[in-house]
Amino acid sequence: MSGSTVNPSEVLAKAISRAAVVLDINENQLAAILGVDIAFLAVAIEPASCTGLRALQLIRIYQRLSAITGNDNAAMSQWMTTTNRRFDCSPRELMQTAEGLDEVTSYLDSL
């Protein structure tokens, strides 16, 4: 058995980075969504922190979109970057505020 332990903060940081790539969210947009300075993106994200909760919410959005699209990365990216009539902007734009992140999450949860 290995002596290494799993650090939830590092796991969350890696997961959010991978989700952002699939969802076509660049570093500046991700920093805005998480409410942090871009320099903090490479740092571990504590799951119980405000930033961690926003990161977990983005992971939830990724999971819902993955389920809806049958794990079609191109479709997920297109949905995120295309203006949505319900939002009057793209989900990616809307998610850059806490309220917008909540709205996108609620919308996907309702589908």
C-alpha cells in the first residue's frame, strides 16, 4: 500500500481544470466564475470554502451537461458558448457571477 494520501483540495483543483477545458472556459473566465484571482487557479481549492462550493457547482453543471449530451464534449462546449434565449447571453457569460452560476445550475437541474 502506498504512503501517499488523496488531498481533496488538489483533486478538486484538477477536476475543475479538466471540466473547464471541456466546457470551453478559459482561465480568465474560470477565475471570474470561481471568484478568485487568476493566480490562484493552480492552487488547491478547499472544497468547503466559498471558492470550493462554486467549483463544486461548476462540476455539477459539467455532470448535468455530460448526462444530457451523452458525454459529447463538442455539444457541451457549444451549449456553454452559444447565446441562450432563456439567459439572453451564453451560459458561460452568465456563470461569471454567483447569481448567474446559480441560474445555470437551476436551469440544468430542471431539465
